[in-house]
Amino acid sequence: MKSILIDGNSLFYRTFYAIREMSNSKGVPTNAIYGFVNILVKIQEEYQPDYLGVAFDLKGPTFRHLAYDDYKGGRQNMPELLAEQFSILKELLRKMDIAIIELEGFEADDIIGTLAAIGSEKGIETEIITGDRDAFQLVGPLVKVLYTKKGISQLEEVDEDWVKNQYGLTPKDLIDLKALMGDKSDNIPGIAGIGEKTAIKLVQQYGNLEKIYEHIGEQKGKQKEKIIAGKDDAFMSRMLGTIKLDVPWDGDYQELTFNNIFNPESIALLKELEFNTLLSKIDAAEVVETIEKKVAFHWIKTAVDMDNLFKDLENSNEVIIYFHEEVAQIYLALEISDRYYYLNPEAVEGLNFFEKLKKLPNINTLAITSQDLKNLIHIFHKNDINEVNEAFDTYIATYLLSPGDQRYDLKSAAYQYLNRTILDDEEMFGKGKKMVKAEGLDEQLLADYMIKNCETIKDLKTVLEKELHATDMMTLFKTIEMPLLEVMVSMEELGFKIDLSQLENLSSEFENKLTSLTSDIYELAETEAFNINSPKQLGEVLFEQLKLPVVKKTKTGYSTNIEVLEQLIHFHPIIEKIIEYRMLSKLDSTYGRGLMAFVEPKTHKIYSTFNQTVAATGRLSSSNPNLQNIPVKTEMGRAIRRVFVPSTSDRILVDADYSQIELRVLAHLSGDENLIDAFIKEQDIHTRTASEIFGVPLDAVTRTQRGQAKAINFGLIYGKQAFSLGKDLGISRNEAQDYINRYFSRYPKVQDYMENVKRQAKEEGYVTTIWGRRRYIPEMNSRNAMLVQAGERMALNTPIQGSAADIIKLAMIKVYNRLNAEKLEAELILQVHDELIIDTPQNEKIQVERLIKEEMEGAAQLSVPLTVDVNTGMSWYDVK
């Protein structure tokens, strides 16, 4: 009978450093897991044990830490990329039916030593896999160590003869050897000044510590002095270095029975981790398709070829396009009725592909499918093709089906839904200094790449359509997400005008204020010999020179983050100045000097990019620059909006903002009569809530009470508990809980709704918006209580925020379409969460005000009215 015991922590660290960084298409790091699994495969194929167990250290202190405070004191924290893999490894081991043994107060070595001793009593041969030499002391007649000498590719067998040849000692002698020489890796002191050679000689001559000290008179000179001075350290080091053979493990050795590690559950997780090479070896993966598998296509090189392509287009209802754009160069792969075409429009002499496309009789009805249609529409618009029938975007469909993944590129989608491996642009063209342009590649290779991706889009569409129907999201996809593309393209192309002189003045104002604050900070610190922007130098000034109480320390020194500074604000006037300095510095770098970098010199406009596939709740976001995150809580922050102005002097901005849309959605979803009644009566919801929970008439509600009610109204939407709410309100947890209890007593159906949402998230694994948008929340079934709490917050927030996001998207589509239908010159230029901005000619002001209010308030039919506040002005600041 044979048993293999693995030092889990030791092997996991080894595999992490032995294998270069790797991750799956979802961005999950996997290198350490991959190496660990390969060792398990080796065990199954070559060693074929009867028993297998993996021992891990637990986080808590062991008996060694309790005996010696500095035990393992020099150890660094586990690298973040390794820590992320730890729980996944354990989950995989469980699915492989491999025993995991952990015991509070003891290390993996102690567990392994005990199990090896139990095995020896049963006559079972034990082999220990580890990269820790400490385990050599366990070697005996029935125990060997498989030492991971070089990474993980080589396991060196250590038995009694190996130990004797290496050290001239028995395995048990190694305990006293370590007691004398210590161990830097574990911070075991040993005897100061005694190295390995001297220690080996002493153990060979005397056998153990007791005998060494019995014969201390035989030692001479400084060595004798060292041994005498280090006696206490030596005996303590021996205790620390001795692996226990009798930990109180109450398990049954039969739990270690080894079975085939590949079963449906483990294979499913291995597929999720994308260990394709490994899976192919066990015949568990489907055939992996790569670029080597060619797809037949027609290469458009002549006018005749182009005519044939357009005959096919004219007789078709649908075309699938894969495109690659490099500055002015565009490369296209098309699929029409099972025929594939490749062309570089610039390469067909005398013919302009886009000119011909514009004149195509059915261009308005030709259904176009692609990956990232928004950018393709931009290309069409640049070539004066403005009527585009966007039918299906695999990028958006993938996002809808997996909104939390953050990776919806074609390569990731192909693997996830087709189990197909394709190349991406980085693999094809390289990156950084090694990147090559398409024109620098072999064109046959480029054509094959383009066609392969076009085929992948076609196959993906078939699968994704079925998935959207199966998850009841096809209506959401067709009525909200796809029509929104045209609106976002328009906003990106129109841009938002910037008053450059205002922006320059604002940046100068920021910088003057920063200069003044810098002077104040140096004066309060009584030194200028530090960089305010350096957390390390600032920490030294605050906590060493000014002697402020230390709140938190990091690896590099003292923490000076905002949470720390806020706790110190009453200790010294310098803190308030530092907080203001940081706020202004960020404003200037992001929206002062930072904003200037995004202003187009010819038009004086900023052209932000609107992102449809970032937020898991369905909210839009913007980037380069982010116009949805301009701070509004301070006057300096609000002042930034002064620089955003109408496109010409004879135009104004019309701004429309939903009033408390998320609370209205909550009223609709919960069906709570009191909440619905407040909105139907057009009462101030925060005043009404304050009146309800504090038991006072509406006209007697104080400003403070309204503020507290507002915090409760919005806090519950975001899933806040009593502790967080109390912190926000500056009251105790018990007081906050009392407010929450009063709230739910007045709005009982809100509480019922919230409990139902959490129950659905736990049972079904996802929550939905009114329009069926899903968000998967695996955290709800985690064994980690903190993850479960985070999952509950997401579960409560998503249906509300996601439904509000769907409503504003519907409103955008309706407003955009009506502006066009009424042939107005007014243009929708920005959406910020619950707010729309229209750049409007003065003579269209009244018409646009009426139009935007009607369309936004009529965007959805809820059990409470949607109300919209409309304002106009000569800048974004004026309309707020």
C-alpha cells in the first residue's frame, strides 16, 4: 500500500514561481493551479498511490508562534496573484475528491508528520511531496520525501541513504542540526555564529543538544562562548524545528483513499480554467479549432470580383462583417449566404468599396452582424453611409449573457460559447514596440485571420441568439441595447463644446490655490523638506515629526489614505489642508490640465467614448474623458461644468433629469402602498419618509430629519446595513438599526421585496431588472461571509439601478428618434446616469423642452409616475 502526502502551501508557492503568469479568458490567474494540477496528473499516471492527501497551513497562529513571537517573522504576505488562486485550488481538489487536511494551531508539516506516522503503523509506504527541507527529518524505513528541487519539473527522491550521503547524519539528527544552525526562512535563530559545517560536526560528534552541553568543556575559544551564550536559543530552535508526529487529528485514514481525479465535476472546472492542453490529453475537451484550419473564401482583387460581391450583397438580407482598422486603412471579411469574401478596399484599383456600398439598393434593409458594431457604424459614417441596419452585435450579446465578466472580446466569446481557440489582434500583430501593421504581414496570413474571425462571428450569432431566447433577454437586446448603438455613435461624433478660455482660467485657479495650500502645509509642518504627493514622506512628517497618532501602517510605511486623514482631522490643522490639496490636485490633473488634453483643436470639442458593456448593472459609462464622474459636492468641482457650453453662440443647453428615479423603481418593484402613495401625491419622498419613521407631521419635519431619511432611502437601495448607515449618519449602530426597523414598519412591502430578491439571488444565482436584464451573483453561495454580504448588496442594488438604467436608455432612444422625426436641429449630446443634455437652437427651446419631458416621462409605465425636471442655460453649470 502506498500513500502520497503533499505539502500544499509549499507546492503551491513552487508552482506559482515556476510557471510564468497565465490566466483564463475571464482574467482569473491560473499559473499556480496549472502547475499543481500537472503534479497531480504525474502522481496519477506514474505513482498510482492508494492514498493521497494535501495538507495546508491555516492563517491563525500555531503553537510555534505562541512560543516565539518572531517565528516566520520575515515572511512576506502571499502575492496577490497567488492568493486569488488559493480558493479555486481547494475547490478543484474537492471536486477531484482529494482529501484536504488542515488543523488550527498546527502547520502542514505537523499534519504530514502525523499522517506519515499513522501510515507507518499501518505498514503503508509514504512519499511526501514538498519543497521544504524540514520534511527530511521525517524520512524513515517506510517514509521518503519527493523534493521539488528545480521548480516542479523534477522530483528528487530523498531516503535514509540520501540524507546520510548528503549530511553524514540520520534524518532524526537533522532536528538538532537545525537547532544549532537555525533557519532564516522561518526566522528560527539557532546559535549565533554557528554555520552548517560546524553544526554538522557537532551533531556527528555528540549526537544531540543535551550531549553537546554535557561535553561543553571539550569546546574551546569563541566557539565555546557562542555555544554557551546560545543555549536557550538552541533548545527553543529545536522545539520550533521539530515536526510533531501526534497532532490531534480525528479523521479516518480511509478519507485519503485515492480515486481518479478526472470526473464530470473536476473536468467542468478545468474547462472553466481553460486548461485545454491538459483536457485534450484526457479526451475531455472538444476539438480545438485554430487558425490552421482554413476557411474557403473569395479574395476581392479586381473590378469583376467586386461586382460579384455586390451581386451577392444585393440579393441577400444579411451580411456578417469582421473588420480591422488601422488609421485610414480598413480590412474587411464578409459572409453572405455561406460564402466568405476578403478585401482591402484600398487595394482594388479604381473602385471605392464604400461608394458602391452607399449606392446598394438594399443598404437600408441589409441586416449587418459584427463584433463591436458601434465602431463599424463610425466607419460607415466616415464614408457617408448614414442609414445602417444594425441587426446583431456579438459583443453586446456576450455582455448581456455574462455582465460581470468584463471580457467580451471575440477570442473570449469563441472559447466560452464555441469551445474554439482563435487568435486575437495582440497575438496576430504583436504589441508595444514589436507591433506590426497589417500591411507589414503576409497578406495570405492576414486574410485567413480575418476570414476565420468572420466565421467565428457567424457561428457565435447562432449560439448567442439561442442563449438570449433561453434567458428571456432577446427583447431587451432588440428593443434597448441594439437601438442604443445609433444614439451613442451620434453622441460620440457630435461631442461637447468646451470654452477654452474658461478652462484655462479654471486650471490657473486650481494651480494658484494649490500653490497657496502648499505654502500653508509647509508652514504647518514647519519644514519644506518633503513631497506632499509622496505618501511615504508625508507619513514621516505627520507621524514622526508632528507625532500624530498612527492609525494604520503599510509595507512601505504609514498609511495616509483618506480614511486615515479623516480620522486625524481634529488632531492638527494640517490635515484639512492636505485633504483639500489632494482634492484640488485631482481636479486639476483630471478636469483642469487633464481635460485640455482631450479638446480637439479645430472644433474645441471633447469627444468622449460611451461604453455599453462595462457596468454589470446595465448603466452606461464614458471614458477619454469620463464625463459621468465630474464631482458636484464642492463648488470647485461644480465649477468644472462652466466650461461645457453649447456648440454655437445662438444655441443653449436643455437639461432634463429624472427625479428620484431609483426610489420610484423601488416603489414599483416592491408594490408598497405607502411608498407608491407618496409619489402619486407628488410629495417630497424624503420628507414623507422622515414623517413616517419619526412620527411627526409633514410640515414639522426638520432639515436634519429629512437628511437622515434621505440617507436611509438611498442607503437601503445600496444594501447598507446598520453599521454603514450609522457611520454615514454619525450615530450608533443601534440607533441606525432602530431607524431601519421604523422604516420597514412603515414600508413593510419594501422589506418583503428585499428578502425575496436575496432569496432569488441565492436560489437561482441571479437577479433581474424589470426588462429582464440578468446579473449573476455567485457570491451569494460563497462560504465566505463577507462575500455573501457583498453579494446581497449587489442583489438589492442591481434590479433597482439596472431598471433605472434601462429606463434612461429607452428615453435616449425615444428622444433621439423624435428629434429626427420632427427634423429638429437640436442634438442629444450627453447622458449622465439619470440626465440627458440636448444642444438646442434658441428658436427650438420650447419645442425641445416639451419633447424631452414627454419622451422621458413616457419612456416606461410604472405604478408610480416618472417625473422630469427640465432646465436650460448657456453652460452645463447653469442648467444645474
